Amino acid sequence: MELPRGGHWRNWVGNQSFMVAHLASPTSEEEISALVQAATSQGKSVRCAGSGHSFTPVVATSGLLLSLQDYQGINCIDEQRKRVSVKAGTKLSALTRFLKEAGYSLTNQGDIDSQAIAGALATGTHGTGKTLGNLSSQVVGMKIVRPDGSVMEVSDTKNWDLLHATQVNIGLFGVITEMTLQVCDAYWLHDRVWREDFESLMERYDELAATHRHFSFFWCPTAASRHLYCLPDTTKVSRSRKDFDVCEVKVMDMTDERTCYEGEHEKIAYSSDVFAIHYVANFHELEYAVPEQFGKQALREIRDLVLTKHPDCLYPVEYRFTRGDPAWISPFHEQDSVTISCSGGPNGVDYWPFLKDVDAILRQYGARPHWGKLHFTQRDDVDRWFPKAEAFRQLRREWDPQGYFLNDHLRALFD
């Protein structure tokens, strides 16, 4: 099989780009298998791109880059077990529209729904909720194309260890073609937002996390900060007299109400119609999962860092909750966590020193990276923070002994 010509690729915010020798957009599992086999038989590396939503160079390759933009759709639904099998390139927005029509919901999801489902799950993407896991914890089965083009099936009915090894995989075991997700009956959410002083929110923090299905907030160092993330104006429902050094708070709870309502500061709608919000792609984001018991202290240190050393770094700091899960290299492996996200962007400020200082703070607490967000993780960090790291590497070597699915960024961490 002759491989197609390549070209230029860039991610959604433009901080990652490269030239690739071969670029293909297959439309079937058979075509994906044939392309992978053709590339590896010629000694070429293979990586796969979903929606290009990662800030890290996880997609980069000089060999064959597969785009799954033309490989979308629902394969089947198991109504008895409430499971949905979906093609790997399917956007989260398309999946949730299908689930809504079929009477189901994802247990949880994040606040952006433009990602391809395989990429979102492979990097450890999550939403917020003290009792809720990340998206990959909803995976109960996968089909993965291996280096020789054969298709391996992974499921919770065959091998739990293999499932947990591959639930968060960063594309290191092959090209995922299908994912089976455990879904739940459709539910509606009541969403509310308001503004609160930082110290006041720290006092209410434990209560809010315990009493709401979803609780998150953005700490905004300046009045201009909220506009960088297109956050709503909560002046009318503010519990603070300030518009700087404040938190923009969001809670969501299940409701029996089935009539859509959208006011200035609250909304009632089907689950996925509430989760997703709009962002302008004007930022480059770092994110780590901090053990939950250290979350408030870590946030306080970052707040002090911004107010004293980096006052030009204006982006809001996002704070969310995620329950621990068994996936081997999940940021939340066997650890209930909070995630702290800090951004810089194309606003003329050299934000790299700020992100390095944030990293220095968070690594004191054993914080683990989101694989699709900027991070400064080294191989010894992976060994220290992920107890199953070497088992993951060994299994990866068994699946791909020639390292066809590695790239320079991932080789340094997982070869």
C-alpha cells in the first residue's frame, strides 16, 4: 500500500505544529489497519490525531499521522447494560447529542466538548465532581490497531488489568478505533454561578464540595481575568465588594425539572447542554492533579505567586475535583484529587517562567500531569508519581517492541 503524501499539522491553539511525511484521514477500521501495517513495514512511526486539542507534543511524528476526523459515528448501543460503542474520532458533542436522543447521559464530562472521544480519554480528560471519575473511568472496552495491523479487543469481561493499563494510554499501544462506554439514564442539571471573595470561598470550600454533585471555580487575579476565558459577568450575584482577587464559582446538581431554563446566572437543561461552555483559543494551559488534601494549600501558594511575582499573568486559575480511578497512568490513579490549571497566552507576556514556578510549587505535593496539558514531567517523576509506571512501560514494549507508536516527547517518559 502506498502511503499518502504528508503536510503541515497544527493543534487548536497553534503552540504545536510540525511537518509530517504522510498524512491520512481513514474512514474505516480496515483502512486504519492497512495504513498502520504499511507504515510500520516501512519502518515509519505512527501517531494519531483526534481534534488536536492537546497542548503537549503528543501527536508529533515524522512518519504517518492519522487523522480520525472522518471516522465518526455510533456503532451500537447495548440497552440492557447501558453501554454505547462509538468510533474513536467521534466528537464529544456528537456523542452527547446521540445519547440525549436515546435517553442516556455520560456520567460526567468536562467543560469543552469539541474533542474526539479517543483523544479526550487517552490523555486523562475530566470534569469536576468529588464523587465522579474522569472520562476514561467510563471506558469498559476498546478496539486497538497494533503495529502489524491486527486489531486487539480490550474489555472488562476479559482482562481488568489490561483495561486499566490502556484506559489512559496517550496512543502508546496503537490506534484506537472503537471505545465502549458505560453510560447512565439521562439526567438534567441545575447550574448556578456567582462571585465570592477568596477567603470566604476557602471557608465554604468543604461544604460546597460535599453538598453539590459538581463544584468548581476560577480564581481571577484581576477584573480583566474573567474576560480571557469568556466567563459570565456575575456582578449582580456577587457576594464580594471587589471585582479582583475573587472566585467565580459554579455548582451543578441533578434536578427532576425537565423544562429548559436559562437565566443570567443559572440554567436548567439536559446534562451535556449544561457541561459545555465556550472558550476562545487564546491560551496555553498547564494542569496538574494534586492530592485532594493538599489542594487548598497549593492554591494559596499559586495565588501568592501571581500577586507578588507574576502580576502580568492575568489568566484565571481553574480548580476542579476528580475521584481516584484504577487506570495505571491516569493523573488520578488510586488518588482522589483536585486539578489546578494555570495558563499563559499570546498576550505579549513571556509566561514560561510563571508556569515553571507553578510546576515547582505543585511538584512539592506529588502532583501528576494531565497528559494533554503543558507540564514539566521527567521520567523519574513518572516513576515517583505513578506506581504502575514500569508495568505500563513493560506492557507497551510487549505490544510495540520497535516503538512505532512513540515520539520524542513520549519516548523520554515511557520507553
